[in-house]
Amino acid sequence: MAQNKHERLLYDRPLKAIILFSLPIMASSLLQFMYNLVDNVVVGRYVGPEALAAVGVVSPINSFIIGTCMGLSSGFSIPVAQAFGAGKSRQMNHYAGNSLSLCVLIGVGFAVFAEIFSTPLLRLIHTPDNVIDMASAYIGIIYLGIPVQMLYNNLTGIARAVGDSKTPLYFLAVSTVVNLGLDLLFVGRFAMGVEGAAIATLISQVISMVLAANYVLRRNKSLRIEKSDFRLQKQSCLHMLKIGVPLSLQFTVTSIGSMCLQGAVNSFGSNVVAGFTAAGKVENIANIPLSGLGVSTATFISQNFGAGNYAKIRKTVYRVLVLDIALSVFSSLFLLVTRDAVVPLFLTESNTAIRSAANSYLLAIAQCYSILSVLYVLRNSLQGLGTTYANAAAGAGELFGRIFVAYALKSVFGFSAVCYAGPVAWAFADVALVFIFVRKMRRLKEMEKKAASLTEKRGAAGQNEKDVLKIQR
């Protein structure tokens, strides 16, 4: 049994612990979806289809810039989880403090980059002329909050690394309610358009970050971060960057593919962009169970890898894979059942082109969700081991798949090629991940045998350090 509620991933029955740990993560993802959905619904209903297209067209650029930052901050929390699992509290607090300082520096740098290059990127992906000004105004405000978003993601990652997936949910709930109220006030009452939606988002992000910082730095009993922990240490930063950069590259490369895909969508006009945007929001709901289980698995593996529970990791990963594939069936059914109701949720008035684009896209991806479930489990499992270069390899596979289908086949199959670009990208990523995953599972089995054969405590610890370095290569 667990020694305390934050150590369940180490001591409880693995599958039960992962499922229980994933529920708050899924709820957080649902709230995050609602958080983003509010902007789209309020803007679409109070301003119109062009405003909805403007907010939607920035999504791949957001994934490129903000996703890159989120990948880094997520990677920084992996050493925290591994130190927690190994019972090394001083090292855990040191990594937590250094990761926060690093996030501030990197976040400011990315904010400057985003403000300079966001509009050129919008032109690069062929944003329609009738929405580019609104899109530029929206992200110009949103990107001021990049350091805040990066800090919040790192703070919640630290909380989850030490076994707490519930508390971040409460902070996000407060932020979502604030965002809804401010959206209705700024966009609905004061008619501030997309700028009002962006300001509402920025204010609510600051609130959630402050709440998370107060919890991690003052109220979490597993953490005792001191002032000295915030002083950047070269070796610690290099170790975190070694894990975080490949994870960030996965987001970067995948986002480049998404931008290319968005460029292909944009070529069909603002009506198709609006339909594609609306469908993408429903797709995000269907992804929540699959991604939530994946994130929970990454934390489970990080903690148990630090604790040396190699056999438990190997057995549990395969069970999670079966469970996630089963969940993908329900996600597919959800998409098929709800696809006709998508567009009316966002727009009071719509035309055939908007409805057809949304329906076609959801029908295409609903047939392929089992491929996505495999991607989530394998990618997060390797991430938990610290083998984050696998994420970059998977991202490269996704990039190739999206570009090949969206552009090479668009002239032949039209918008249908765009609809199937995602599933093809998932399949390419799965191929890369399967090869790496099989090799790492064999390495874990070897480590398990070595650990069982060692009798001297000092020798076991030394071997563990060497094996940790090997498996992350």
C-alpha cells in the first residue's frame, strides 16, 4: 500500500494507480479544452465566422511557439519525478528550483521571438486576407503570456512529478471560470472582438500561474524548495535540457507539420477554415482520455524508474496499451455521434461548405483513433524513461506524413487528403516509436536481471546509475 497519497504510483496496484492518477489529468484537459473553447464559441457567436477563422488559424502557430516552450517545461519535470521515486529529496528540490529559473529565462526569449515573427508566420501559411489582421491582433496579445504559460506548465509538471495530479485541476477550474466571465464581458458586453478574448485569456493565465506557484513553493509537503535551488547550476541545466530539448523538438517538428497542414486548409478559403477549426475542437475532446492516460503513464514510469522498479514498468506498459486502444473505440464513437452538432455550437449561421468540412474531417479521423492511442502510450512511456529523443523521432515521422499527404495528394483528392493527413502522420510516428520502444524494453529486462543478481548495495547503486545513462541514449 502507498505510504501516502502522493506515492500511489510507487506502491499501489499499477493499473489502478495509473487510472486514478489520470482522472484529474483528464479533468484538467477537459477544463483546458473548455478554456480554449470559450474563446472560439464567444468569438464565433458574438463577432462572426471570420473571427472564428482568425482564432482557429493561429492554432498551428500556437502549437509551434507555445508547444515548443511546453515541451521544454514538461521535460524539465522528468528529473524531478525520477528523484522523487529514488527518494532523493535534496536533488528533487534542486531540479525543481532550477527548472523554474530556466523557464523564466527561456519564456522571455520565446515571447520576444513570437512578437517579432508571428505575423510573418501567418503570411507564410497563406492566412486569408479577410482574417489576417484579426489573427495578428489576437496572437500579439496572447504571446505576451508565454513566460506565464511556461511557468504554469512547469509548476503543474512538478506537482504531478511528486504524485499530485488533483491540485492543478483546482487552479485550472478557477482560471476557466474567470476566462468565461471575462470573455463574455470583453467580447459580448464591450464588443472588443478578438482582442478582448485574448486579454481575457492572458488575465486568467496569470491567475492560474500565481495559484500554482503558491502551492508548489509554499504548500506542497513533498517539496522544500530553497532560495539556493533557484541558482542555475550548469550540470543540472544541461541534464534538464538534454531531456527537455528533444521533447521540445517533438512539439516543434509536429507543429511545423500542423502549420503546413493549416496552409493546405487555408487554400480552400475561410469557410473551410471555420469548419476545420470547429471540428478540431471536438477532436480535442475525443483525445482527452487517450492523452490523459498517456501523461499518467509517463509519471508512473518516471517515478518507478527512479525507484528501480523495472519489472513493474515492463508489465504495466503493455496493460496500459491495451486499455488505451479500448478507449480509442469510445473516442471514435463520440466523434461519429457528435459530428453533425459541431458547427451549430460555434456559429449561429453557417453554410454547406462549413458543415461539410467539419463532417468530412471528423469522419476521417474517427476511423483511425486506435493508431493515435498507440502513439500516446509509446511516446509517453519513452518520455518517462527519459528517452526523449524518441519524441523527436516521432515528431519527424508526423511531419513527413502530414506534408506528404496534405500537399502531394491535395491536387488529386482535394480536402479529403487534408482530412487523412493526421492519421497518416500518426502511423509514421508509430513506426518510429515501435522500434525504439522494443529496444528499450529489452534494455529494461537486462537491467532487471542485473539488479536481481547484485547483492552489495553500493554495487547495485553504481550499476543503476550506469544503466540510467544507457537507457536515455
